[in-house]
Amino acid sequence: MGLQNLEKLVGRWSLEGEWSGHSRYRWADGKRFLFQEFDITNGERRHVGLEVIGHLQPMGEAPTPEIWSRAYFFNSGLTLDYVYEMEGQDLTIWFRRKGSDNRMRGHFSPDGSHYTAAWEWPGGGYEIQGRRLE
């Protein structure tokens, strides 16, 4: 799966649900990486940060087939890894590795103006909705 499959994420989004706030996806020069800047809140918990999304490519090796990301949480210092998978209008984001039981499954509207998604893991989860702002 190519990184270009994530093109429908590019833009600014308003997020609503158990987590609310906004995010912005934009391409890095050369379109080899996608950045997500986020500012989201759940109750008293606020997360502000940057996620870098792309294929892993160690020195002298071919790029991985999977699309990996690392999210940097500025206010807590957390660094979390994910694997992205987009098939048609459906997006899955796996926490730590593909196939994990901690994942987000989302579905985009046909015109790409909004999506619904749910994070789920053993014993928990939450739902969110995204609305394109630009």
C-alpha cells in the first residue's frame, strides 16, 4: 500500500466525540512523509503533538511495505508507534504493530468531507467523528 493512499487525510479536521479538538495533515516536501499536527482533549486530558507518517527505510534497505508512524506528544513526552492501512474509504490505524487488538477503524464519506471512527482495545474504546474544515 502506498503512502499516496492517505491523500484523503490531507487538510484540517474538527474532531468530536469522547475526544474533541482539531488536527491537520500535510505533506512534507517530496511527499515521502505525511505530518499530522494535533490538539485533542478528553475531559481534563489534553494532547498536543506531531505525528510523522511514512514507510520505514533503514540505511541501505528497501522501504517497508507497511506505513508506520511515530506520534510525539509535546506536553507529556510520550512517543507512540502506529501502522496505517487505507483501503478505499476505510482506514485502520494499528497501535504498535499491524494486527494489534488496539486499533482504530474509520470510514470516510464518499465526498471525503467527514468520517466516523472507533478506537477499540480489550476492555475499552471510544468513538469520534471528523469533519473537514478545509
